[in-house]
Amino acid sequence: MALVEITPQEYDVEIDIVYATDRNFTGAPIYARPACYLHADAAKCLKKASAMARRQGVTLRILDAFRPQEAQRALWNHSPNPDFVANPDFGSPHGRGVAIDLTLIDQNGKELDMGAGFDEMHDRSYHGSDLISKTAEANRFLLLGIMVSAGFEYYDHEWWHYQLPNAAAKYPVMSDSALAKPMMATSKPA
């Protein structure tokens, strides 16, 4: 298993795992424990991205990373919208540990305006949306430039989602049981 824990100290990021709270589109916590893991390959790219963000005077705030297969199924069962939620029957880059949801914060810890909220299932969330302000568009371009330069690719429907290329071909889907300390309330193999 190649998942590594992402910590604020080691990766120079802020972590706010939204699915461990009720501040997500389901209105209820999905994870019993807020934790942030990535495959070692993605973690290496994250370190590059974090350093680039700092050089631009901003910090990465991670909202989700590795998502156990059980969590993906819970999200899909709540909102089976394939534009915004990966069908767990096919696997998700999050479930492979190579996707990350994030935003940018300024030196005061305030999130930059991205024109749409995290997990907002609307056309405003699309990269290239013309429904957002110039400021939000510039902030998205900054995040996009950082993440793509660090080795990630973007998903065109979600300004916050980045993943390693060819995820399905290179990385297996993992369940909560892949972790030494589970994130879910109950661990069942997917």
C-alpha cells in the first residue's frame, strides 16, 4: 500500500477535510475521522504544488484527498450525478489515492474567490465558466497553473479537483481497510 499521510507541517498546507463535517453536499459527515492521505506519487506532486503556491503568496487548503470506496458509494447513493460524483462501480481517482480537492487561501487564511463553492453542482463550477467574475477566473487560473505545473491534471467540471494522469490504468481502488486507522465509522471491504 502506497498511501502516505499528508500533514500541514510536512507539506506546508492547510487541511480542512469537509467530508468529516456536515459542510458537504450530503449535509452529514461521511468520514468518522478527518484524515488526509495520498498515494506517494501524488504526495510528491503536492509538495511541488505547495512550494509553488507559497512563491505566489498563497497556501493550498486541502478539502479532500484519498476517499475510501465506501465513502464514494455513500456520496453516489446520495447524489448519483456523474458530472460531479464518480460512479463507485467504475472507481474514482480519489479512491485510488491520486486525486485531491483543494482551494487557495491568502496570508490571513481567507479562501480566495473561486466563483462557486466547493462541490457546488452547477455550470459555475466548470473550468472556463463565463458565469464567474474576472477575479474568480484569475484565482482559478492561478490554482490551475500551480497544480498542472506540479504534475496533476484537472477535471473540467470541478475547479477544485486535480488528479494524476492515467489514474485508472496505474492505481488500484482502495477501501477504508487499506488504512491502519480507518476513516469510516465501520470498515467493510468494497
